[in-house]
Amino acid sequence: MPSKTPARVLLVDDHRMVRQGLRFFLSTQPDITVVGEATNAEDALELVGVLRPDVVLMDIVLPNLSGIEAMQAINECYPEVSVIILSAFVDTSKVVQAIQAGAAGYLMKDVDPEELAAAIQATRQGKLYLHPEAARRLAEAMRPDPGQNEPSPDVLTERELEVLRLVTHGLSNQEIGAQLNITLKTVKAHVSSILQKLGVDNRVQAALYALRH
């Protein structure tokens, strides 16, 4: 269920004009509030701890640490904060690296303001939001080799299939537990079992498997 309070957003980009443009776009959205700005990964991590934003818009290219490295640090210290990677280009390896590292979204810097607002609200709710080209690159990169036989969905129990469907819809472990009326520990056990049975490394790969089948 969408939150009634405005989404709190932190902007992280070393180009002032980019931050100004993002702030201007978001200032027109009544359900989004920009709470701060940072020009590098170190300041971003500090501000996340102080401001506790809902969503961080993170440039993929930053001084010293990359946006992906900064995102990993944020995810480790503040897992409740969603990070959307912003890029001037769509590079397959970067898209895969970002999503596997825990990015909640991957967008181009010239994103339409309405799409940007939609991405912020979606990732705030624990959903994955990708630029169409990024989604295509990700799907192609994670497509199994023609000679590789994927496990049949039959290897999963009925409960695991239920959990996998909800993972594919972008629900968090907490949301899955609430919807299925099971504990968080049980959800984590099911997710771990699903990954092991399917021979995949993370939730994104599991979701792509589900979409293929």
C-alpha cells in the first residue's frame, strides 16, 4: 500500500547541474521531498545515516568510490533504504553488477520526470524498477546458455512456488511473510532453499527464472 507521507530522497551526483535538474523535477511532485545532496560516496553514506531517506538517487560514476560501491555500503548499513542507480549510458556489465549488488532500480539520467517519480515510489515499496533498455540487457545477460538445462519448477514445493511468485512481484521478505502469514525467518529459509534448488545466486536471477518459466 502506498505511503501517505512524501518519499524522502537523497541526491548523489558530483555534477551540480545534474543535482539541480533532479531537484527541480522532483520539486513538482507533491509526494516526493528532496532531503539532501551529496557529491561523493563518503558524504552520501554519512548523510544516509543522518537523514534516513527512503530512496537514494545515485550516480554510477563518482569520485573515489563508484556509485555501485557506495550503494553496497548503504545496503549493508541501512538495508531499509532503496538505491536507484543513475547513468548516462546503459552498459550490460554495469546493469548486471548494479542489480546483483542490490540496486532497487537502474535509470538513465535523461529519464522523464514522471517515470523518475514512478521509479521512486515503486522502489520505496520494495519493487525493482528498470529502464526498458536496462531490463533488456539484464534479461539477455542472465539468459541461460542454450546447452544448459535449467531445473524444472517441479523441484520447488508449493510454498516455495508461492514465495517465488511474490519475489518476482518485487515484494520484500517482510511483505511476503505478512501476505503468507509466516515468520520472517521462515521466508528467509524458503528464499535460501529456492536459490539453492534453482542454482542461482540472488533474487533477481530467481525472478528471471520464474519469468522464463
